[in-house]
Amino acid sequence: MGLLTFDGVGDAAYFRGGRALQRLWLTATEREWALQPMSAFPYLFARLRDGGEGFANVEKTDLHVLRERYRRLFSLKSEETEVLLFRLGRAGPASARSVRRPFEASYRWA
């Protein structure tokens, strides 16, 4: 299990984290490791940090308790963005490839 984080909060931290995630995932795949996203906690905690809109008070309370346990587990700093929680496991080569449309077939330039 791993947690990809970046210093700071906000859009810039998520942008840098997304680039790092892409490099992490491609490197893992190249070395025949499977990466499985587990994004629920980082998403819920980010939403809670931004005010918790849509959560009932009891849900906010429960999430705050979980958040503290989670922060201790991963030794998180308060000004750190959690980009993605993931599982990592050994995997052999892909048994099938996804069919992809050519780039030109998907986009039109005006």
C-alpha cells in the first residue's frame, strides 16, 4: 500500500501530484507491478477539508476521527496534499490490450 503526497494544498499541488502519479504508474507497469487506485479516502478527506458540503454532522464527526487515524498511519503533515492511496502488487504482462482510436479520430481542431 502506498500514498502519494505533495507539499502544499490546492490546485498546483494536485497538478504536480497528477504528473508524479502518471510517472509512478508507468514505471510500475514497466516493471510488471500492478497499481490499484483506492481513491475514496483522499477524496472524502479533501472534501471534508474544503468544508464538508453535503455531509451530515454525524458523517463529518466520523470522518474527522478517521482522518486523524489515517494521518497518524501515514505520518502526514497538515499542509500536505494526498494525491492517491493505492495498492501495489506483482503482475505479469498484460493478457490483452485496450483498443484505442487514433488521436486524429477523436479531436477536431477549429
